[in-house]
Amino acid sequence: MPSHQLSARGLESLLGQWRTSGPAYRALADRIRLLTLDGRIPGGSGLPAERDLGTRLGLSRTTVTAAYRELRDAGFLVSVQGSGSQTRLPGISAAAEAAGAVAVLDLGKAVLPAWPGLAEVAALAAADLPGQLGGSGFEPLGIPELRRAIAERYRARGLPTEPEQIMVTVGAQHAIALLARVLVSRGDRVLIETPTYPHASEALRAAGGRLMPVSVTAALPGADAGWDESALLQTLDRSNPVLGYLMPDFQNPTGQSMPVAQRERVLAAAARQGTVLINDETIGELDIDRAGEYPPFAASADPARPDLAITVGSVGKSVWGGLRVGWIRADPGFIRKLAAARLVNDLGTPVLEQLIVVRLLAELPAILESRRALLRAGRDSLVAGLAERFPEWQVPLVDGGVTLWVNLASPVSSQLALAARAQGLLLPAGPQFGTDGAFERFLRIPFCYGPEEMPRALDALALAWESLLRHPLPDTGYLADVV
């Protein structure tokens, strides 16, 4: 049985604008190949039957059959008796693919190692648990102690906040998906950065949103870094999106931060149209050496429209990804609406994890200081290593966050990801952070790993790059069109 069976409708959604001026079967095959390379279609996924997909896409069955045949010939598709056609990555054995490739390092996860004091804090928090056992344990808004602690953290950062403005969630991704489900109806326009955090765009699409991308550029030589403000304001003023998703501090993956004056202009434009802006602060406090003060994004919002500025945060990046606690800061009335909508899917965040975060927030300034030191060493080491091994690549300047958005100078990101996999290194191709196959010239490389791991990852990446230069994969023609 396939690990995941794609319906014709599901594959159509992933394909996006796949048609080119060339033969339809080749364009379809190229698009499925790209989606498989960058992980949006996982290896081992079952593709829909040729007739079903042809009907959905308005193609003949013969066209889809020819596309599938091309994928089989290239090693990206296998036929399994009784299970139809399944995707695979060439060069990876079926057994290894089923078990997951053994990696030197999984560079797809841009996360710091767990903060060293976490186990001790967790043990202390367990002693607080008896005080919670008199209740049901179902807290869709979060336990009062944590809501107060989160509100206090915002106040300390210069943003007046009351506990009634806070909902505790099961991590930031849960918060984003819940907001998308409540705020977006099928066909609604949604403003989003490009490149962006892939799981956020997936959640917005799943809610039925029509994504309207606005570019963010990394600080590369000769580039106008940051947000395309003209396009951003124009999208708000003319397209009237119901929602916008932004990461104004250390944007993932570019590492850019939006200047305060620009934040004010963006928020003012959103207020004119009644567009709700979600500010994802998951990485927002991971400053390394940024000059100047950057108050929370919502601090620049119009006091008359506090309902239009929503903030998402978590401890997943700052403390540990396995601590699944996040939160939403919003207008109290909207928080109550979210609580009612949440009960359809879950009844609250685990209480013990919330108690751990109550204690962690009291120590967060010191935790962040230690994380900044770790990130500074990682960034500087990675920048130096890339300059030495890959002098033709363009490496951006970043003053915070956890990743570099590197320009490879050639549209080979998906090919490099495949070559790296053969070396035991997992990393996402650039198109995973965009839409419709864009960003084949870019690679996101995290710098949040330890001094022992990163050199091994660079060794594997260098071997992959060398093998790609010696034996490049055939240019599909499609990739060149979407760079």
C-alpha cells in the first residue's frame, strides 16, 4: 500500500500553474518530478489513476499516461501490483525509502537543540501539577497562569496585553491552522510572503485561500533587500485580501526584518481595507546582533482597530521543538470566537507542558541570551564554511533568525537536494518555500546546529555539489521557465 494516496483533486491543488508552451505530457511530468524532489509529494505516495487525473485536469487519458511513462523512465515512478503508481526518488532503494534515508543531518528542520536547562525546569513544573488536578484539565483557552505569564512577556516588550487577549495552542502551526480555518472561506484572497514558511501556506490553502504572494528579498550583493513595499501596499489596497500572513522579524527563510516605519505603513494600509494581519513571531526574538529597537509588530497597529493585528508565538524555536506550546494574541472577542471553533478539533493544550512554559517564561531573557550566543557562532561558522567551499554562491547577511537563504547562481536547487540525499544529507529544495516551482536558484541552510554537526553536513553538501557538476541531471525545460 502507498504511504499516502493522492486524489485527483489533491494533486491538482499541488500542481498549481503547471502548463507551459511545450507538450502537456512533458509539462505535467516535469511538475510532478519537481514536487517529488522538493518533498511536497513524499516518496511512496500513490498517484491518482490516469483516467481520474485526466478528467480533473481536462486532459486525455493518453496525455496523463505519457506523463506517467516519462516519470517511470526517469526513475520517479514505480508501478506496484494492486496499488497503482507510486512516487519515488531515483537512487534510493525501496527499503531505505520506506525506513527513511539515514542522514548525516536533516537540514530541513531549522531548530536549535533543546535548551540545556529544560529537563530541570520540567521536573520542577511536575511539582506544580497537583494544583491543577482539581479541574477537568480541558482548557481551550489555556491555564490562567500561562495566559498571565504570556501577557506579562508582551508588556515587558512594550505591548500592553491582558490575559483575556491570549489563547494557548499546541504550537505555532496549530495556531496558524486554527486562524486560517476561522478567518478564511473558500476563494478568499490571502496575502502571503514569498518565499515563506511552507506549512503556513499549506494551512492557508487548505482553508480555501487564494494566495497572493509578495516578494521578500534576502540581503545579497546588488539586491534591494526586504519586502517589495510597493507590491505589498498595492495588494492590500487593490485586492482587498481578508487576511495577510507575515513574519516581520527574521523572516523565514530570508532572515529579513521589516523596518518600523514600513510596519506602520503596512498596518495602516491593512486597516483601510479591514485586512487582518497575522504576525508570526516564532523566530522573532532570536536576535543575534540587530542594531536598533524593533518593538512587536502589533505595537504599531491602529488603536482603533486592535482586531486587525493578530500575533502568533511559541517556544518551539527558542527552547525546544518538542515542547508543543504556542499562543495567539488577539482581541478578546476574537479569542472567544477561536475557543468556540477550536472545540471541533481539540479540547486544549496539555496542562503539564503549560506549567513547564510558565516557569520557562520567567527565565526567557537569560535563555534568549544563551541562544543568541549559540546562533552567532553557528552563523559565523556557516558563512565562513560556505565562502571557503562554494565561492560561486551568494550568501546573505543576516542579523538574527536561524537560516541563510543562499543563491546558488544556477537553477539547480532540486537537483542538489537529490544529490545530497544520495550523500545521506536531507535538505529542502528552494521551491518548497515558494509557489509554482519558483526559487530553483535558492537553498535554505540553517545555522542552528552544533559545531560537531555542521562540518559533516558541509562535507556532504560539497560532495553533492561536486557530483552535480560532474553529472548534472537533465534540464527539464520547465525549471528554467519558473526561475
